[in-house]
Amino acid sequence: MERQSARHVDLESVVREMQPPTDDDVPMTLDWQPLDTKEKLLAYLAGINDARERARVR
């Protein structure tokens, strides 16, 4: 029996319905923390890089 995904997402239809960003749009982390300053963004990326390095060393 072939395994199928529980939900199919049609990327073209999602993109077609997207609205352009507004002046107050900012990137968000997966836990909905806003990355609304350069310092927050760089700290977030540093955390990702640190986690990758720790995983690589194991």
C-alpha cells in the first residue's frame, strides 16, 4: 500500500492568493517571535548556527 500525505498543498494556488507584504510585515520565527530588528535576526541565526555546530560535533 502506498503511503500518501494527509494533506496536499497546491503551492501555485497558495502563491496566487498571497497578498504583497505591507510596510509593517516582519519575519517571524516558528514560535511566532518577531524578528523586527537586525540584532534579533542575527541572534536568531546565531542560535541556529550554534545548534548545527553542536549537532555536528556529536
